[in-house]
Amino acid sequence: MKRKSILKKSLTSLIFVLYPFLSAAENTLPTLIVTATRTAQTVDDSLASVTVITREDIANSQALTLPDILRAVPGLDINSSGGLGKPISVFMRGTESDHILVLVDGLKIGSATVGSVAFEHLPLSQIERIEIVRGPRSSLYGSEAIGGVIQIFTRQGKGIQASVGMGDDTTYHLTAGISGATKENWYSLSASHLQTEGFNDCQGNTSGGCFTIEPDDDGYDNSSSTAKLGHRFGDSLTIEAHAMRAQGHTEYDSSFDNEADFVQQIFGIKADYVASDQWQLNLSAGSSRDEIDNFGNNAPKSFFHTTRTMTTFQNNFLLPNENILIVDRVFNHIIVLFFFTIIYQSPNHSFIFLRRLYHQSFRRASFYSFISN
């Protein structure tokens, strides 16, 4: 009897200790994603290979940049050409770096000339959540999603946030933000600044590596901000406007130009309307800018600018047996403006400068129909 009494007390104590954790596990809501099928579903219900990085994950990782947090994602390979602010290439499941579609709050970003996204300039401190879908998604997003899709959602948060960080190479990072919400309204404003003197990125020579000898520190600075404002009209309609901008300066080693100014910017508005229990409508419109101006080292200035304007009207029809029919109309308008100089060295060591200025505009309208269960 004594042993039974001791065992009973031990079990009671164990249950008392574990109860808060068991209760928390029961109350944990399933993780929702929208990137895999362009409709809301849980990770468990998705047939795609998905990784979700939350704001809590970002804070716990203590990562400073977006490439730092992506390095830990299965199926992604990250190649870097230097320190902070230097070009980054992201490869997914063996595909090329330009085979990954990147969205910020539903809007496409990236350079139409280079064909890839400047991950190194997207501020991690302004990111609330990242959804990574591995595998082809061209049927939903077009040919840019051969390798997969990475969607970034900007900061939301609650209350007031501020942080200060310092590190080697005279590196410091400042962030501040304020946000709030009521039943019908929500808003979020945040800003950050990252700066470093850097280090010498290339111990090169004139016949290899970066084909130059520049024993100097290659610095970087990035000032960014985000804003979000939304309102809910009853139980059927919600409207939200959002914006993000990052701009700064980076230095690198090169036999040609060795400095660059950059801008990454998006602005958009979206509306969600529940017409009935079986019909939902989503409308989104906005623009994104990817700009880089290269100069320095007594070289002629070159620039590569891409401006995208996008409008999407999506209808979601809920069918029997948990099937969904998606019908949408997508309009893309892309303006590409770039100027560059080609240098050719002749046998007598003279230089010929060839300058080209291009302005191209593309329009595309697409219609998709997709059924999933």
C-alpha cells in the first residue's frame, strides 16, 4: 500500500508539472500557408514540400541577413561572393538561380536583366514570415517557378519594438517599429539600418580571381522601411495596403567598376471578398522596382533597372469533396532600362568603349484553371 501511495503521488506530481506543456500543445493552431496552392491550407494538408520560417524562428536564429536564415533550409544551396551586401545566388533542388520565383507580399520582385533576385539587399529585420515551396510550381505561377517559390511577408507584430546590435568590422544594426490592431483596423510601421566597413572580399591578382589587386575594406550600408495598413468591412471584405523599400551602397573588388547604389522597392494593395460560402474573390495590384547603379574605379557608370506592374484577379470556387477551382486573370507589365559599357583591349593595349542604352516593355495576360483536393 505504501508503494502504491508513493507511485500515485509521483504520477500526480508528473502530471502537474507536464500539464502546462500538454495544454499548450493541444491549443497550438495548425500552421497555414498560401504559397503552395495560392489558397489557404495547413502544412499537413499540402502535398508540396514546404518550409515555413516565422518571426520567432528568425529571432531565435540570431541571423543578420536573409541569406543567413535561408542557409538552414533543406533543399536550398547558397553561394556568396563576399561579406554583407555582396551578390548571393540561391539554388533550389539543383535548378538554376533564376528558376526560383520570389514574391514579397504576393508581388514578384527581381531583375529582368540578370534574371535573379538580390537576396543580399532584402532586409531580414523587415520580414515577418517566409514560405518556401520546393518543386515545380509553373502551373500556378508561370515559367519562373521551375525550381520552386519563396514568398516573403513583411512585418506585422504588436506594440513597439526596438533593437541595437554591434559587431566586428565596425558593424552595427538598428531597428525600430510600432504596430497595433483593433477588430476592424490594423497598422504596422518599421525601419532599420545596417552598416559595416567590411573586409577585403578578394585577395586576387591581375590574372585570376577578381582580376585586380585592391587591398581595401569593402563596406556596405542598407536603410530599409516597411508600412502596412488594413481595414475590415464587416465579415465579407478586407482591404490592405503595404509597402517596403531598401536602399543603400555596397563596395566590391573588380577590375572595372567597384561600387554600386541599389534600390529594392514594392508597393501594393489587395482586397479579399467573400461573395458566398462557395465563392471567394481576391484582387491584388502593385509594382516592384529593382535598381542597381554601378560606378567607381574611374569606370563609366552603368545601370540596370527593372520596374514590374502587376494586377491579379483570382476567383476561388469551393466544390464538393473539398475540391477547389481557381480561375484568375493576371496582367504583368515589365519595363527594363539598362546602360552598360563593354571594354575591349586590343593587342596594342588601347581601349574601345561601346555604350548601349536599352528600354524594353513587356505585357502579358494569363488565364489559369486549377483543381485540387
